Amino acid sequence: MLKFYYKKLSLYSRPVWIALLEKQLAFESIELNLNGDQWQQEFIAINPFGRIPVLIDDDFAIYECLSILDYLELQYPTPSLLPKESKISTIVRMSEMLAIHELIPAMLTLIRVTDNQNTIERANRQITAMLSFLEKHLTGKTYIAGEQFSLAEIVAGSIIIWLPYLNIPLSNYPNVELWSNQLMQRPSWQATQPDPKVIQNWLKRIQKLPKVRARQWQQKSQKSKLKSGL
């Protein structure tokens, strides 16, 4: 049986979780707390980078979200989540890559709350660019790939739903808003969607991290000075 190491609130774990459900694969789910679990010797032996998600198929371990999704599509091709036509397939791939490498970093910048206005503006531009990209490619379509539910929905669609929690409404992008609302009706979305209160608490904890780390660094610095007699 497949083993899936994940965290419920992980933006990188949820696409894999959804794909497993959409493909109706049997799997054992193992949730890590990420408070040190990821650095335990048992997990490091599986993924030396200490990150989730991880999927194990027999004795074969795959890590990194997009690599796992590629593996699932090749190893378990039914139902297909990647169109055969080259241009449409490329758009799906672009949607995945942009969501992981542009959208998530921009969202994390806003979540962590920075005083650097240029950084905030750059993050907002990235998010606007992603929403505009999706709005364009959803024009007159049910899904990014037309009538085929694809990896574009699983990756970009599972991340977009977090934007309203960052006070970024989807109402200016009617195609994206309709698309997102329809995705949220799917059983795989409902099974993996965290409780709104859990999301809000998680956001508050993430926002506090920079201040906590700054305080820890200051305390460590003061202790070092005392030890050195300064």
C-alpha cells in the first residue's frame, strides 16, 4: 500500500492528497507535526531534506509535490489528470509550476507580514499575474484543460482557495471565482479542506514567527555578550 507523509495545512501536501483521492488509490496517511518530527532519524532516512510531502510506493520514496504528482500520473494513469494534446498539456504544466513557484511564495510573503513595502507590492503583483493567467485560460471553459479535470485544478485550484483568507477576493476574476467554487464541491476538496478556524489559527501562528525568532535571536545575543564579559 502507498504511504503518504503529509501535514493537513501544508500547501504542498494537499495537491498530492487530492490526487490520491481523485485516482481512488488506497493509501496510508501519516501526518507529521513538523515540530521536529521531520528531523527524526526515521524520517530523514526516507527524505534527507526533511520536508513533506513524501510518497512511498513499496520501497520507492518520492518527495517534492510536483514529482509525486508526475509519478502518480505515470504509475497510475487512470483516471488521467494530464491532457494528451501538447499545447493544453503545457498550459496545465504551466499552471502547476506557476502555482508552486510564484503563487505560494507570494502568499507566504503576505502571511508572514513584512514591513518592506516593495516586497509586499512584488508579492501582490505575483498573485495578480497568477489570477490573470487563470482567468484567461478559464474563459469559456469548465477547467483549465477544457472539459477535463486535470493537475492544474489539483495544484492551482487547491491553493487559490486560500486567497480570501489573505483579504484577496476572487470577485474581480469571475471565471476563477466560479471555477474555485465548483472545485470546492468535489468530494476530494471537502475531504481535505481544513476547518476555517484551524486556518485562521495557523495564519496567526505563522504571522507571529518572525517576532518570536527575532526575540530568540536577541536573547541568544544577550547571553553571548554576558558570557564574553561585554
